Amino acid sequence: MSISTTDALVPLAADALVACGAARPAADGPHLTRTPVTGGSLGAVPASVAVGEAIDRSTEAFRRWRTTPAPQRGELVRVLGALLRAHKADLARIVQLEAGKIESEALGEVQEMIDICDFAVGLSRQLHGLTIASERPGHRLMEQWHPLGPTAVITAFNFPVAVWSWNAALALVCGNTVIWKPSELTPLTALATDALLQRAVAEVGAPAHLNQVVLGDGSVGAELVGSTGVPLVSATGSTAMGAKVAPVVAGRFGRSILELGGNNAAIITESADLALAVRGIVFSAAGTAGQRCTSLRRLIVQRSRLDEVVSKVSTAFGSLPVGDPLHDGTLVGPLITPAAHDRMLAALDQAMNDGGSVVVGGERMFADEAPDAAYVRPALVSMPGQTDIVATETFAPVLYVMAYDSFDEAIAMHNAVPQGLASSIFTTDVRDAERFMAADGSDCGIANVNIGPSGAEIGGAFGGEKTTGGGRESGSDAWKAYMRRATNTINYSDELPLAQGVQFG
């Protein structure tokens, strides 16, 4: 397999951007983009609006948007969903070029955007509050939900558009405005998405500046995080990043939705259907080159099945087509930067120092053809137990495999890491499945049975516990995080009884 040249990729990016309504990147400039496919530049993007100005604009737009009826707000998101359907291939191509995803995964990411738009449109007519029985005669209690205000959405490179949509679609129908700080590694996807949204704004006559993109490094995100003009910050990234964001937002009495690190495991029981399990393991561990927050990183196998599982997974890893994500047949594209490969190698070295051994993979590929890119074969590493490196998230396709004897031991191994995002079990024993999902089972926000930890649907609330941050995005009742609750008491009687029978006067 050959790797595309940068010269061939530049017009692909420009044409896709123009199709979405965004400007063609300049040939050169101070803010160069980079593609992980080759390591070369796709062009330069213009400097964006300053954070302070973006907040002022967002605040002004919010004053109009919050009083717009919610179903009308939903109409904006409906039109955005229609534009995403029409430009699915264009936006997916930019995701491929900037994040290095294979075509089906890039298309799937845009489909997530479409799905959450559909969900949010329905939600716009279901922002329900409760009616509550009052203890006082002639009184009624009720809840109302009101928008918060400008919402900062800070996204990572690995899902450069889907995570924005999880937040923005809900925030917009809830009556908020959005300020988007994308990863500095994926600015083009943000500009293309924003261009589609601006087309939707113009079509429905919505206020300007409902969504603004601010480009830059971590200092831009830090300015958003510290601003009292931004009541809600939704941040996706590393646990280290979240540890900086959380106290700053809390210190100014703001709210945060944090989607941080994952160190996700699958338990393979004695009764597991291995044909099913191996397919789930390989996709979860190697998909997106191991760069999903839900990627499978730990494999906890019943000792009686260990050799069989290691043999099947290592065979699959050894035969996975690694290469240019724009080529048909590729299943594993590049790591985002060569620095990510350096971190992968450091993790493998530490694992071997801890008594582990690499069963297969870990080697760099296409180094001569694409020296500025980082293509690697996914690595399966046999470990004697759960060492410090196993408990550390490495954002690369490294899968540690360990044995267990009793099911209680498997659960203990599973939960003995700081992260708590996604988890899974492969079993045909209903007792093991139910125990895994029970209060004394998996301690993660996502617990799957006979499916890997990655590949969440938008209908459920997405997020995790412990150092994963505790935030929830996307479906279910995650919308409540984007609104404030007001409890109202209405007295429709001629008397003024006090609650709890209090007498005064």
C-alpha cells in the first residue's frame, strides 16, 4: 500500500471546505494546518475572533435566542441536520484528512451529528418540567427549565465534529449560544461545520453569532474556562486537562461537563462466544488507531480461555490492513502525530520492564514513505498483572491482556484503575452479565454485554465516573445540564398558609 502525497490531499481538503460553504485555506500563513496522513500541511487558516469579543457577541445573541420558542429553536437544528445529510461525504472527507480516520469511521462520525440533530429536534418539544403536589390547599408546585447562556464547547482531535454536535444541538434547542474551541489539530473540520450551521441560521432567520469558532492553543481554552461570562463549559480531553478546568470553573461557580480519560476493559468469561468476542475486541482496540476515549485497552480473560484468546487476537492484529485512510480496504489509519507514537513506544518499554511481553505489533510502518506521519501496527501485550503502566491511559493501539481465576477477581481487576468511562463483558452466562451491570460490578458510566466498550449510540447519556470526570452528553436526560431549574409555587387561593404548618402573625 502506498501513502498519498500532501500535494494530492490539499485540493481534496479545499474542495470539501468550499462545498460546505467555508473559505478555501490560504497556501501559506502563520496558522498552518497538518494532516496525519502525510504529516504535511493542508494550508493556513485565518485568525479567529478574540475570546472576549466572542463572549460579547454570544451574550447578545443569547438575549434573543432564550425567548425564541423551543420548537423554533428546534427548526434551526432540523435544517442543520438536513445540510449535514447533504454534505455528509464532504465533511467526512475533511475528518479523514485532519484526524486520519478511515472512510467508514469518518462517515459514521457525521452520521452521529445527524442522529443527535434528529434527537434534539424532538427534544425541542419535550423540555418538560414536573407538576408537584403541594401540601398547602389552593397551591400548586411546578418546575420550569430555562437556558443558561453562552456555552463553551472544547473538543479533542479524535472526534472533531461529533462531540461538538452532542453539545451544540442540545445547547441550541435549550436556548443557549455556543462558543466552540476545537483542537488546534483539527481547525478545518470546525470551520466547515460552522459554515453549514451559518447556512442554517440564514435559512431560518435565527440571530447571528449563535455559534462561534475560536481557534488557537490551550491559552484560548483557558480564557474561556476562566470567564464569568460563560456559565457552562463542556470540555473533552485528558484527565490532566480536566484537573485544570474543573477547579477554575468551580471557583467562579460555573458549571462543567467533563469527558476525560478512559482505560476501558473487556472481561472474557469461560462461557464467552469467542467468535463474537474477537470481532468486538479487535474493533474496540484497533479502530481509530486506538485513539478513542472508549478504545479497549485492557483484556481480562478467564485463565482457561487465555491461550485461545491471545492466539486469535494476535492473528487478527497481525493481519489488520494498516495504511492510508483514504484507500479502500484500510482498517487502521495513522496516529495523530509522531509524538503519539513516541508515547506508545514508551508505554511498551515500561510494560516490558514490568514483566510483560509484546505478543504482536508495536512496529512503525511506512517510515520511509511518510517520515512525518506515524503509522503503527496495533500491539497486543501479555502482562503478569495490572501494573502502573496498565492503569495509565496511552492514547494509541496498545492492548494489555491479563488472566483471572474467579469472577470476583475479574471485577476487582476491572475496577482497579483511576478511570471509569466504558466497560464490557463477553459471556453467555446471564448471572455474570447481570453481576457485571449491578452496583457491585463495573464502576464505569458505560457497561456493555457482548459488545466492546466503543461505539456508543446517541440515545443514551455518554460519559463516565472517577477521573473520567462524571459528565454526561448526548441522549437520555443529558439536556438538563444545559439548563437551570426553577421551582415555582402558585397560590390560587384566598389564604396564605405557610409550609410545614408554620404560624407567623
